[in-house]
Amino acid sequence: MQICFEDDYILIVNKPNNVLVHHSTMAKNQQDEKSLVQLLFDKYQLPFYPVHRLDRKTSGLVVFAKEKQYVSAFQTLFTSNSIQKIYYGLVRGFIPEKGIIDTPVKGRDALVYKEALTHYTCLKTFEIKVAVGPYPTSRYSLVKLEPKTGRLHQLRIHMNKISHPLIGDPKYGDRFHNRMFMDQIKSDKLFLHAKELAFIHPYTQKNQLITADFPEHWLFTSNMLLNNLIS
């Protein structure tokens, strides 16, 4: 559990894949595992208060306030879109160089659709010498994703909407490509990582740029592809 930033007000943690930020009624079998909140308490013997959250299967930066009184100021950064969030994802197919997705996404109550906006940039494309479906090879893209809103599963839904689902996504992904990654690379993890946060600190007024290292399954997969599979 990498600590990426700490001051008198906040702690920013690089959340591992498949770890809950905190227990909730939406999470299944949650009592059998420790949340990120619990892991932090075990480490510091102090409570920390999550300012926002990531999906269980998404890795990367999560902001925690050290006192309840600091939560509101940092939450405002997210609700007012005053914080820049950069994610990296691995998606199926050769995605266009740049694009904007503005498809509405269901809210947390799963009844009302809310406006959602995502900007994406293709960073790299590659082809794997493994057949999936009717094609003799498989194509993938590394993308930078900039969500301008913060809806539940927004990036996962938006990538699926444009037919470039994230690899390892059990809900919105392509099961055939997910299976290929499991068979060839032994990875069933989601390839979505909250890499960067940029904001003006509400208390110190300093510009902050916080980054998180990629998790092990990203690095292992990169080595596997470069050494064995890319055509």
C-alpha cells in the first residue's frame, strides 16, 4: 500500500486492485475482507476519512482526510470539477487518436441517468499474435482517460459504449478477450489505474501533482507482451 502524499490535512494512497475503499451495502461478501479504511487504521492506529472512492477493481489514487472537518473542502474539489484526474486503461481494439464521450450514465440509485463526460487519448496500439474470435490476431490500445464528471463506473461504461471495453472488466468488458488475457498472461485483473491527481490544495493553496506507480499486473503484462506476444 503505497503512500503517495501526506501533509497535515490529507493522506493520498495508491489503492491496490480488488480492494474496497470502505464497506458498503453495494459490495458483496465484504465482511470477509479488509477495506482500505481498515488497512490504514491497522497501519497507523488512527481513523482516516475517504474523500471519494474508486471501484473495487480499479487501482490508483484515493484521497483521505485526516480529520472529519477537512473532508468537505477536498470533496468540493471533486464536486466542482476543480481537480484533474488522469487514468490509464488498456482497451480492446485500435481506438481513435482522441475523442470525447458524453453518454449519460446511471447514478448510484440505478434509476436516474446523469450527464457524464470523458476525454480520451490513445497513447499506444499493439497487436498480439493470438486469435480471439474470427480474427487471427488481437488488437489493443493503451489510453489516457480524463473523466470530467464522477459517475459510478463512468470510465468502464464509456469505454464499452464506444466498443473499446477495458480489459479485465467482468461487467462491461469482452469475455473472450478477458479469457485470452487469463489464458496467455494469467491475469484476470481490471486494467484501469487512477494514475494522477492535480489540484490546488484548499488549505495551503499550493499546486499539487500526485502520481501513483502502476500495480504489478500492469508491469508483468507489459513484460510478457514485449517479450513474447506482440507481433
